Amino acid sequence: MNKLRFTRTVIVRLVIAVLAWGFFLSTSQKAEAESGLTDSQRCHVENIYHEARGEGWLGWALVKATVENRVNDSRWPSNVCDVVHQHKQFSWTLNPNKITDIDSYNRISKFVTEGNHSNFNGVTHYHTTAVSPWWAKYYEYIGTAGEHKYYK
């Protein structure tokens, strides 16, 4: 019986060690990606990660353009972080999830820091294709990319 208890204890400790090591690696990789980001870039990266991480370059660029176009429009706050965190503008900010896909986070970080991107014809709004928000009829439809419809 002692041998069985010893084996269980060793296995439990190994599992804990592996989980702790994985957590350490993921947080250190994220820290590396974040270390060179400005506040505006970090807000862009987090917003793109939560809104469109699975949509690739075009979806990322459209989400980024939406925020940038709002920053340049007097109807919204004048900086990226205030636009992203404005109440009820981006649903993920109401209940933020942890960043778990470090590879996507790092790719999006690289994308955001690589330079300027198009304003995509002044896009200022989007929504997932799964919903039909009341406000959509008041804006000019620009197009659909991935799982989102875009408007200005």
C-alpha cells in the first residue's frame, strides 16, 4: 500500500510541475510579446485577439481600422485604449477572458507593430454575422470579411 501511495504522490507532483512549467512558459512568452508594445498597440492587440484572432490578416486589419477611424472621429474618444474600452463598444471588454493562445497573440502583436494599415473606406462599425443589431440600418454597409459585417 505504501508503494501505491508513493507512486500516486510522485505522479501528482509531476503533473503539478508540468502544469506550472506550461504556465510559466506561456506567461513569459506573452511578456516578451508585450514588452515592446506601446499602450495603444497593446489595446489594439488585445482587441483584435478577442474580436478576430481566427480571421487572419484581413479581419485583423478591419478591426484595427475600425478603432483607428473612431479615434479620428469626434464622436468617439481620441485615443485607442479609450475607444476599445468605451462602455459596450466591444463585447469582450464586458467580460474579458484570459489570453490563452500565445501564438495568435504574438502574430497579432507583430501585425500591429509592422506599420500603417488601410482605413478601409472609413469603417467605424462591425458586428458578427450571427446577429442583426438595431443600429446596422443606420450605417452604410461596406462588406463582409470572415465572421463580421462592416459599416461606416
